[in-house]
Amino acid sequence: MTNQEIAELAAQYLMPTYALPRVAFVRGEGAMLYDADGNEYLDFLAGIAVSGVGYAHPRLVQAICGQARRIMHTSNLFLIEPQVRLARRLAELSFADRTFVCNSGAEANEAAIKLARKWAGQHLAPGQRSIITALKSFHGRTLTTATATGQEKYHRPFAPLPPGFSYVPFGDLAALEAALDETVCAVMLEPIQGEGGINVPPDDYLPGVRRLCDDHGILLILDEVQTGLGRTGTWFGYEHYGIAPDIMTLAKSLGGGFPIGACLAADDVAMAFEPGDHASTFGGNHLACAAAVETLAIIEDEGLLDNARAMGELLIRRFSDMARESDRVDHIRGKGLLLGVKLGGEFAKSVVSGCMERGLVINALGPDVLRLAPPLTITAEQCERAVAIIAEALAEAD
Ligand SMILES: Cc1ncc(COP(=O)(O)O)c(C=O)c1O
């Protein structure tokens, strides 16, 4: 099928939850994508911070095919070897001791919210079950995670919403302190806000949040669905701030493109769950976990954290130069390969289409921010190519 034929079927048969795109990618290799009409694109979006190891990585393909040939799914009524290998590796890499494996970021956050409330039931006062999140946050599209998301546009059409959430401005410690009343059992934040515009908090914010949570005896949940697994140049975003959360969620790049999510916690919190408290039919299946184990090994073996840091610095230099030379770019923000280019006006959409026409995939976060989140395998030459294309698209954007 051509791009056009696929678009026509999508318009006819899919629920209209997505503004219909015109391009259907049918193949990928490394950081390159190919559409149904045979056009080639350099990918600076990575399936929205998912394809960290690039497309069709031979080791990942082999791990998935090999596992599919052996067994894909048996349910959590039985032990699953790749699941325990994944949980062990995540415990080695992070602050956490234990993992619950699910299928997406929203599900990981649902698990985190349930775990925090179950823990609160054992350690806090009966009325202490509410969770504070940040304005401009994004935590998912299920009813509860959409409610946790501090953006009204995701709430309005779907009321009544589950109770027990309140919101504070991100990066504002005084506002958080003022909101911490006797109803709160946890604070839930992204270390760097992704969907909200790549918002980096002041350096002392997360350490301050950690201190406040400790002082109040409540939990800190970090949603690392977008920031985790090398995206910001460290395994996890919290490492930049010298703190650790009590609960962390992962998804997106965990399976290298295969759907998987995870909720992690230290022993004292994780053990609040008992058999029967939470479950998922598909969560932690052999295939997803084999993909995740191999993805983590590739990130480590190929030094992708170092590459994310180096390529991020290169992009920050190039766009900072552009900001000095032209009023089309205001500044660039972010860490590693989770970057937001703040434009000098509201023409992000036009830049995105100009880039697509020139064979570069990026996306816009609102009217004036471009998100750059290429595969962590991206090379300096590919970064320079992307910068040149964005500069051309910026010059023409309206
Ligand atoms: C920080 C964060 N949390 C949660 C989610 C939801 O993940 P999923 O779409 O896999 O449910 C996203 C998705 O963009 C995200 O960026």
C-alpha cells in the first residue's frame, strides 16, 4: 500500500483519536526510517523517545525472534525467566530492589499509584491517600493517570475523574511545601517534564522535594517513562540530582520498541503489595522481557549513555549558536538526548512539516517548542544533518 492508501483506510476504519498523519513508516534501520512510498527520513523522534537502540538492531531482532520461537506468553500464574532476569538487572542498575512488569507507561503509573496508596494504608493516617503532581506534567491516558496529569485539557471531557490528586507548579519548592497537608501520601513528578515542553527544574528542586517528602514521611514517585534508560545521558533522570525516589516508573525505551512498562521500588515500599493486589495478563511476558533484557545490554555494551551525553552537548552547542545568531530560536533546554528547542515565535508546526518535507522527523510540543529525541545511537554526522535541515525549515517557517 502507498502512504495515501493507508491514510484512506485509517480515516475510514480507525477511531479518530489521532490527527491523521500522511506518512506511514514501513521499515527502519538504525536512525533511518522509510515510508510506504519509499522515501527516506532521518529520525529525531525515536517513536517518541522509545527506539533508543535504533530500528531493527540486529541483537534486539535476534533476541525477539529467538524468544518468539521458544515461547511468548504463559501468564503470571507461572514463573517467567526473562521477567526475573529483567527485574534483577533493573535492581542492579537503579535504587530499586523489586519490579512489577506491565505493558505501558500509564499502566506503570497506575501500579505506582496503587502501591503508594497500599503503602499509605499501612504507614499513614486513614485520610492520607492523596497525591500531588505537577502542572504541565504527563503521566498517561487511563482515567487515573490522566487525572494525575496536571493539564486540564486531558481532564475536561472525561469527568467525573477519580479523586485524590492536586497540582503544584513544577520547579517551585515553596508551592509544594504549602500544598503538603495532612491528606498527602505521595508526590509524583517527572524529573524533567517531557510532554509538557521539556521543562528542566532548578538543580535544587528534586533534592528539595526529596527532603520535603522525608520530613513529611511520604513517598516520592518519579515517572521516568520518558527520562529513563539513558535518554538524558544517565540510566535514570534522578541521577542528575543526587537523589533517589521511593517508586519509579519506566516504559517507552525499556523494550527498545516492544511494548513494556515497569514499576520499581525499594524493598520497604515494594513489600506493601501482597498477592492479589495487582496483576496483568500480558505484563512481564517472555517476549517483552526478553526484548527489555537485550535492550539494556545493548545500551550498556554500546556505551549509549556516553553517546547520549556527547550528542546532546553537540546539539545544545549548535542550537545555542543559532539562538545567538537568529531570533527564530530562543534557547535549547534538556539533558542528553531529551531536548526542547524553544522557538522565537509560534511556528513549531510549520518547522515540523518543513523538516518532514526535507526528510527529518521531529515533533512539536505546543506552538513554540520542538522536541529532539533521536535514537541514542545517533552519530555526530547525523546530528549535523538534522541541525542543517532544522535551520532551513526554521528560515522558511511561518
Ligand atoms: C512521562 C510519561 N509518563 C507516562 C506516559 C504514558 O506512557 P504510555 O503512552 O506508554 O501509556 C508518557 C507518554 O508519553 C510519558 O511521557
